[in-house]
Amino acid sequence: MMTLAEAAQFIRERDGFLIMTHKDPDGDTLGSAAGLCIGLRSMGKRAYVARDPDAQGRFIELAAGLYPPDGGFNLSEAVIIAVDIAAPSLFPAALSQLAEHITLAIDHHPGGGAFAPLSLIDTVSAATGELVCLLLHELGVTFTLEMAEPLYIAIVTDTGCLRFDNTTSRTLRITAGLMDTGLKTGPINTELFERRALSRMALEAALLEDFELLAGGRVAMMFLTREKLERTAATVDDTDGIASMTRRIGGVEIGLLLREEQDGQTKFSVRTGPDYNAGHICAHLGGGGHARAAGATLDAPLAAA
């Protein structure tokens, strides 16, 4: 485990960074990677975001222009940094050859970074993007608008637009600092949290067709099947944040979304209120995560899961 000062010194003494994100990348992992990459480049460092050819979704554009040039970067000499990767199971399949060479893990998940020889972990940070902001500040980086946008997206996507109770006063101060670069947050918030494609709305309606209430209405369980995805023509973007639907029902304290995967597995996404710990629940299923949001994958079809 490293302190911010130790991690900053480690970076100052090195060059040639390759930043790795987790599979099925969300706003935090890609926003953190992009913001860190741009920040390192502002210091005169050579830095790139590792390109995952299997990655999809609206956040992919955050890394546009940050990938290594073909044949122009020696991967064997790269300092590989993992951002927002809580466990080896989240390594992208296409980047498996890089995973065993990770030098530094930057993360905000409890227990994160155990796979790396060096780690910068801060579970108080609402998002890995918040921790990256602290690291860049420690490095003396002057924040720019180009840097602020992906870091803001990293923070707000993991805090529900600063609504979740993982949001602290420090989170708000860091966000205010990003806005001081001239960042216009209104259009970003509208696009991320208000607008919905018709296919997303159709998918939400499909989830309400056969959901179950358990434990006197305190637990809601929804089923995201392949058939529902195909019927609604839902995209990867349409499923972003869909697990939070389970907690919108009044009286529900624990929400479960069971997603049927193509390989016969079932992915659990758990969302909880303040009286229950989603991470502890998912630990019983071999997964983990945060107190309010966590997940696990079972090697079983949906019905068995």
C-alpha cells in the first residue's frame, strides 16, 4: 500500500505509462484512465490508455486519441497502471497478457489492488476518479478543461450525479475544482442522467413484467434475460445503471438484478439501503464491491442462480 506522496514520487521517477481499465468499462474506469493519462502527458510523460477491442458503450469516446500508436510504444518496457479494477476477474480478456505485468493499482474498492505489487487504495473516495484527482494534485498538475471532463464523468457516474451517500464534502470540493476549469456540467448531467433512448425505456418496462417482491416488499428481484435484450433491441448503453431500478420501488431496501450472460453464467448486481451492506451480501456469492452497490457472477444459468 502506498501513500499519495509515495505514488506521486513513483510516477515522477518513471516514464512510459500504459493505463488499463476493467472489462465492460463504465464511466469511472474510463474517465479515471483518460484524466490520468492527460494529466501525465501535461507533465511531459509518455502515457497511453490500453485499448480493449471488446469494449463497448458511450464512455469509450473518453479514451479517443489516447491509445498507443501501432508499433510506436514498447509494451515490454511500459509501466502498467490499473485503474478501478477491484479484482483479477475484471481484467479484459483481450488484455490478459498485460494483467500479469501490472505495477501499480489505483482503486477505491475495499480489497482492491491485491493483484499488483504496488497499490494506491482509498475507500473513502467516492470514485477512483476522485482518487486520481488527489494524485494529480499531489503531482502538482494544473487541471485543464480537457482533463476535467473525463474526471468529472468518473465521479458523477459512481455517485449518481453526487446523490449517493458515498458523496463526501471532499468529493464536492474536488468536483468544484474541476468546474473551475470552465467545465459546463449541465449538458453532461442531462445526457448521463436524464435522457433515455426509447430502447432503454422499453427495457425498463420489460424488467417490470415479471419482477418479484420478497420479504414483505423489502427485497426486489428483477431478471435481465437475453430474450428481453433482444426484444427491446437494447444496447450496451441501455443497460448502464439499470440495476438501480430495483431500489426505486418504495419500501425496497435490497434490490437484486439477475442478468443472464451469453456464456451460461448469471451476473448478480445488488443495491442496498443504509441498513444493509451489498458488498457483504455479494461476498457470499464470491463477489464483492461497495456497501451500497456490489456484484457477483455465478457459473450457473439464471433459473439455477
